[in-house]
Amino acid sequence: MHPGANSTLTHYIQIDIPHSAPIYEDINRLWTNIIPHNTREYMKTQTRHTASIILILLVIGSTIPATIIHSTSEKPNDTTDIQQEFVLLRGEHYLFINTSENVSEFHIRFCFPPEYGHQIPIFLELYNDTTVDIQNYRIENDTHEPNKVINFTISHLNKDTDAFIHFACWVLTQNHTFDDIPTYVKLPNPNNLPNETKIWLTATKVVQKDNLLIQMKAHQLLRGNDDLIPYTKTVASFIKNHRYFFFVLQLNSNVFFSQDALTTLLLNGENVGRSHLACALFRANNIPARVLLAHNDQGFWTQMHYMVEYYCPGYGWVLLDSTKGETPYATKRQIINRICYPEDENNTKTDYIFPLMKGEERWLWIDNEHVSPHYIDCKSGSKSQMFTESDVQVNESIATTLVTLSKTVFHSYEHHLGMNLSFENQMHFQNATQYQRSANNAFKQSDVQGYLENMSLADTEYAEIIN
């Protein structure tokens, strides 16, 4: 190498290596003696070009505003892309009745899905194959909020008459999977619980949370832990799987016994008893818990399904399915028909099919002792089932409109249903309900825009009714 040659390559090689170091002489010797002159010149030229390009990029980069560089590294904060799931559910019911005497006008009250949590009632549909003479029907508030009932007014019936009402309750549910539930929640101190939850800490006839055996089992299932979250999953699994052999025996023999919590602890039970046992085990550890009457995604006809809600401090009520032994349970998987209160637990009935199966909360009431509901085997006779009609994804803006409009229209529908309206007002009501049916049909086809348009037209018709 000629004297004083400070080629770009040797300059880069000399970084961090003192010129006096022996290795520097070795590198120069390698550069001069091994690499041909032409190759050395080519490499120097290419390296100069590379260095020039790097220098240009550095200069350009230093002039780019920091805000532009930052904006390309983050996604815009656009909440319209957040998708929310809505499901249209139909709860279909056949209610058969028979009479033991001639009866005059009477009433049947049947639980109706309340506006609660993530569900919004939409419509009550009465099918044309109904054989009883219904003079009127209304949706009314029950004793405790948010529960509601359908109040059917039935015309007189002769002795030994068999008849039925065929109807469906339509519900729109915003799906919630409870995936935002905390990973750790300390078992609650009852003094720190919201006052409105404390009534679901009491012992009742079918939820014997103070019984010694239940207290011992509740303590055992804690496994020395003070965390509510794993305890709820342990309870859910336990109520399904413990002494499962006894449940199979009862199922195969068609003989079920009392469905109170204590009997279920000893013999297992149906979803009724498992729900009571879960509530007892929760309440024994100061966790408010209550029974829900529901219809869910079991996929077959039944009388009524019993589920559980337990209260998670700082979060809210969480669903548990007693048949599957699963919690949390997504909101799209059931229609909630009624929230049971302690007085419901203290005023239970015997099952309509199994005569030894006592301890069921009621879902219907008839004000004439000579009229009885007729259940056979849930294939014929009275029966109920939930069906999923449609499942759609919408953005947050449409979701807000969907919820607000659905609630508004239902409140108007509920208010005017069964009222003695003038001819003109009755026409507006009929138009509105027809738009609601069209909205349901649109949603069944996953046509959300069509649903909103028809519900808006229904809202306009209800606004024309002069009260």
C-alpha cells in the first residue's frame, strides 16, 4: 500500500484498534499482499458509494419530523373497528292446560325475559295454533325488579278441556364472555358488599348454607385459598361431578328426589338441585349467589332450566351453568327468564313430571285451582326450548344504535300492549308491531341495516299513538 493511504476500508478496520497494535500491521500486510490491486480499488470505490448513501440517509432522516415517524409506528385510535357480537334468540313455549271443573275467566302468569344485563326483550309472538280463547295479554312488572310476567286473560273453559298456548319470546343479546374478569379477587367481607347483593347471602329452605355438612364442604373446596376466582371454578366442577353415579341412577330410573342443596350434596341432582348446592357453597363463603330461570343452548325441549349467578366484588354478576359445570358462561348462550329471590326459594313447588322431585322455583302461576298445567315428558304436552336465530358482528357505533333503539321500541310496545286503544291508535299499534316483525325477519337474515330501518319505523308509529 502506498504511503499515507487512508482507504475507507482500512479506516473502518482501524476503528477501536490502536495503530501501534501488532494486529494492525498484520491487517495491512493482508490487505496489500493477498488482495489484488484491482480488487482493492473496486472495494474502495464501492465502500465510498455505500458511505455516501448512508450519509445522505442520515441527513434526510434527521429532517423528518418526529411526529411523522411516530405516527407510522402506531395504529390510529379508531374505535369504529371494534367489533361487537349480537345474537337474536327465540324462546319458544307450548303451555298445555286442563280443567277439572267448569271455569269462568281466569289468568295465567308466565315469566317473561326481563331487560337485564346484556339482554334486551324484543317482542312477544303468539302463534295462530293456540287453542285457548285469549281475551287479552300484557307484559307486566313482577314483584321484584327486573322480573316481568306475561299476564294471559283466558275465557271460560268447560270441565275436562285440554288446550294450549303457543308463544315465543324474542330477545336480542349482546354477547359477553367475561374474559375481562380479574385473575384474582379476594373472598369478600360481607360488610363490604353492596347492600343490594346481601339478600343473596341468606339461608333458605332449599339453600341450606348454614348446614354443617355444607359448611364443611365449602371450607374443603377452598383448599386453603382466599381467591374467589379458582373457588368458583371448583364449585362449578364439583356440583356436576360429585357422586355422579347417583345422578345416573336417578336419570335412568326416572326417579328424582328433593332438589334442595343438602340432598343434592348427598345424592347429586338435576340442574335445579345443582344450582341450589352451588348457591349454598357460595353463600357459605360470603359470596352472594342466586338462581336464574333460563333456557339455554342445551338443544332439546325441557320444562325450565336452572342456572346460577354469583357476585364478584368490583366486577359484578357472573354466570354459571349447573348442567355443564362451567363458569363463566357467555351471555349469548341463554335467555334469562327470571331472577329468583329468597322468597322464591322458600315457596317452591313439586316438579310437574317427577312427583318426588321437590324444591323447584316457579315460573308460572294460575289463579284458578281447577286449572292445571299439563306436562308429560317434554316431547308431548308442555315444553320450552331456546333457538339461536342469527349471530352478527357490528362496530361500536352501530352497536350503540342497536341497543338504544331496541330498548326504546320495546318500552313503547310493552306500554301499549293490551291497552284499550282507539281505532286510530290501534292502527298505529298494529303498524308498529308489523315493523317489529319485519325487523326480526331482517335480523334473522343478518341484515342489521334492515333491522334498524324497521325498528325506526316502528318507533315512529308508536310516537303517533295519543295516550
